[in-house]
Amino acid sequence: MKLLLTGVSGLLGINFAQEMMDKHEIIGVDRGKLKSAPFKVLKHDLLDAGAVETVLDAARPDWLVNCAALADLDLCEENPDLAKQLNADLPRRLARACKERGIAFAHISTDAVFDGKKDGFYSEEDPPNPVGAYSKTKLDGEWAVLTENPKAIVARVNFYGWSLGGRRSLAEFFYNNLTNNKSMSGFTDVIFCPMLVNDTARILVQMLQRGLKGLYHLVGPQAMSKYQFGVEIARRFKLSESEITPKSVNFSGLIAKRSNNLWLSTRKLSTDLGADLPDFSTGLGEFYAQREQGYPQKIRGYQQA
Ligand SMILES: NC(=O)c1ccc[n+]([C@@H]2O[C@H](COP(=O)([O-])OP(=O)(O)OC[C@H]3O[C@@H](n4cnc5c(N)ncnc54)[C@H](OP(=O)(O)O)[C@@H]3O)[C@@H](O)[C@H]2O)c1
């Protein structure tokens, strides 16, 4: 199939392209970071007038997965208008343009649409209640997409992996500090469900192949604290977990508010796919194997002319 990926230089986009380029024809949309990617790249700023239609008419894909976003929570607080344009208005335009052209559309949302006050896990039925500019604009994006294009997939995700810049994911934060013998904190009171980004990509393709539509939680099947996640990384890479200090997010000094409990149920997705989602330790094992095989250096090399 021909798969168009917006945000292809991002953490999800680059790993998605890397994962699928041997199985599908990949076309990525990039603003100029990728100089030597082994897949086709269209250079565009998607906020430019007419860019969405130009890209779709040039690429004519079977599937579009929208990985473009303003995904930095603190930047969203500082620039709510840009957050709205990228996280709500752009998805609406993409959803509409895909519907008009008969392109299957998957939009990426976030676990952070919930306020985290629930005791237990969140299902797709639970009412969201965003706590900041990022999550509010992401929720607006979900509604815009499903209103414009009810056949679209909206996937609430949380993932980790190797990024182009080497610092985008929480796993890289722990790995970089641990390998440099630098102490760091890990939040004990923020619970989430991390999934290896390559698994996220593989499952999204399965969802497209099966013709799923509507809202899904696409996160790892195991909930843990961010501190525990850091410890798991230290153990897998045989690094010193004692460098990670357990800490409360209340003393983080971060600009944007964070929800404490982002434990999401994936039962709807695993039922509709007819399979369990890959477990945490398998994903972490693959993340480790990628490091051993030079995967981070390989994808970062795509930025060199
Ligand atoms: N990382 C996580 O764990 C996580 C958790 C929950 C949800 N999500 C969601 O997952 C999706 C992907 O996140 P990510 O972590 O991969 O984000 P990311 O690394 O920040 O990537 C965002 C992508 O959007 C592109 N982009 C931004 N503005 C653009 C514009 N005007 N025109 C074209 N492209 C533009 C960026 O291009 P440049 O490189 O040129 O800036 C980049 O490729 C987002 O929807 C995010 O909300 C991520």
C-alpha cells in the first residue's frame, strides 16, 4: 500500500517509516530535516495555505497517518495558538481532505486527554478532561477529525523509542543520563503505559488493514510509574539504577501540568484486533536490540546530505 506519513521527522514518524518501508511504499512530509532518507520525502510546511491539498494530490496515498503535531507540552502552554493550529485545525483539514479523496485516515492523539484523577484505568467511554493547552488542543483535534470523517481512526498513544535528535523520548532521557553517569529524577506519581514506537506503528497498520474506525487506546498493556520505567531501562541496559532518584511530579518545576494517572485500558483494541498487544518486556528487549544493531545512528544519518 502507499502510506503517507506527516511529521515523518518526529519520534513516531521516523520509526514508522523505518518500520514499514520494506512492506509498503512510504512517502513522508518533512519541513527540511531529512536529507538522505531511504523513502520518498515531500518538503512542505503543512500550515502553509493549500499545503494539505497539494501534498495529498501529489502523493495520492491509500493511507495517511498524521504524526505531525506540537507535542511539547511546555511549548503548547507558551504558544497556544500554534498548538491549536497544529493539534486541532490541521487534523480537521487532513480528515476532510482524506474523506473527499477516499484515503483511509489515522490521526494520532494522546493519553493525556484525561485529568488522571480516576482510581483505576480509563476506557474509551470515560469522559476526557484535559489539564493544559497540549491536551486541550489534542482533544479538540480528536473531535474535529471524527466529526469531519467518522471513518477515521483516532488513536490515543504513548510510546518511546530512538529519535532523530536523540532526546525526544523519555527512554532516551533515562538512557542518555544513565550512560553519562548523570543522576536524574523519575516521577513515582505519574503512571503511564509505555509502548515501543515500532509496535505502535505495526499496530496502526493492522488497524488500517482491518478497516477499524473511531476512537482507540493504543498504549502498552502494562501501567507503571515514570520512575519504574527508568529503572526498567537501567536494568535492561545493565546501567546503574541508583542514579535515578524517586521524586514527585509536584516538585518537578515543569511549566505544563501533568496528569498523575494515565493508565489506559486497551481491551477495545485487542478485542477488535483479535490479539493481545505486545507486552512491555518484549518491547524493551527490542529497544535494547536496536541499540546493539546501530539503529539510532542509522536513523539519525538520514539528516546528513
Ligand atoms: N511521544 C509520546 O510519547 C507521545 C505521547 C502521546 C501522544 N503523542 C502524539 O504522537 C504524535 C507524534 O508525536 P511525536 O512524539 O512523534 O512528536 P514530535 O517528535 O514532536 O514530531 C512532531 C512532528 O510534527 C512535525 N511538524 C510540526 N509542525 C509542522 C508543520 N507546520 N508542518 C509540517 N510538519 C510539522 C515536526 O516536524 P519538524 O521536525 O520539522 O519540527 C515533527 O516531524 C503527536 O500527535 C503527539 O501528540 C506522542
